[in-house]
Amino acid sequence: MVSVPAQYDPLIKEMSSSTGIPYDVIAAQAQAESNFSATARSSAGALGWLQFLPSTYNTYAARAGVGQGTEFNPASEAKVYDVFMGDLLKQFHGNLRNALAAYNAGPGNLQAGYGYADKILGASGAPSTIQTTGLPIPGLGGGLSISGILGNIFGDLRDILERFGLIVLGGVLIIVGIHILSGGNAGGQVTNITEQAAGAGAPAKGKHAAETGKVAGKTGASEAIEAAAVA
């Protein structure tokens, strides 16, 4: 475990409370960044005990409630860390390893930062699979947090809704296909019915003609009999 200088102990406790990141992880990160030197300056231009690039620091300073260019103030840099790491944890759904990698190499270059992240997690004794973000749940330790759990729940719910949406879409397409096919069959059925009706009508007409002929024949016979009687 890391030996934390007394002046940094309350800052790290506050940072752990604000982000949900275990105290030992933040301590190991600070040691890796500057060995707790408030005036540290890297060859890349990163400043302070948490080694922020001025461009990154100034982007988050206002949200953290501190002035720009205050990297050498440990308390101010701790507040910027809270906001910056909080955003990274949200972006990576509480995956601390990814958040640490992004802190070191940028969100779009996680592979380059995994060595850094694993070094810190190893030095702190925390597992590489730790999930954490937001306010810790009392009694459950820093590895679990309210927002982290909710983030996972909502992430799972989002996945379920997306899959349900695909299922509904598939069902709609199937129904539309059935409707189209049914429409074609209905047209054929109408045609068949019409043809059947026409076919049925023909015999009816023939029968009617035959019956009419029979009536006419009977009428002619009657008239002949009557004429013979008169004669």
C-alpha cells in the first residue's frame, strides 16, 4: 500500500468520497503521477501532484469551482480531478480500469493506457475488474456505489429495450409481409369466386331456356287441339 503524506490524506479522502474511487487507488495514482509533489512538471507539460495538462485543467476548472492556472494548488487540482474522473467513470459505465487508462492516454486510446491503469490497480491491491462511480454505499466499501449500480442497471435496461425494439420491428415486418401475401391470395380468391359465379350462371341460363321451350311446346299443343275441336 502507498504511504500518503499527511497533508494529502484529507484531500484523497474527499476525492474518494466524491468519485467513489477507493482511497488506495487514488493514493497509488498520485504516487505514480508525481510522488505527491505539488510543483511537479513533466516533460509533456503536465503540472501539479495529479499531473494535468493546462488545456485539460482549464476545461474543467470552472465546473470544479476553481480558477484556471491553479494546478500547483493541491486542493484545487483535487477538485478538478473529481470532475474529470467523474466524467470518465460515467463515460465508461463505472469501469475504473478504463477510466484510469483514459486519464493517462485519452478516452480514444485505452490500449495505450492499460499498462498505467494496471500498475495503479496492482499497487492499490484493487482488482482490475472493479466497477465504481459516484457516492459510495455505506458499509459496502469503495468498490461499489449507488451511481455505479444504477449505471449498470440502466445500461442493461437500455440493451433490453434495444433488443425489444428489434423484436417489435421484426414482428411488424412479418405482419406486413403476411398482409401483402394475404392481399394477393384474396385477389385470387375473388377471381375464383367470380369465375365460379359465371360458371354457375351458364347452366342456370340453359336450364331456363329449356324450361321456356317446354312451356312453349305445351302452349303450341294446346292451340292445335282447340283448333281441331272447332273444325
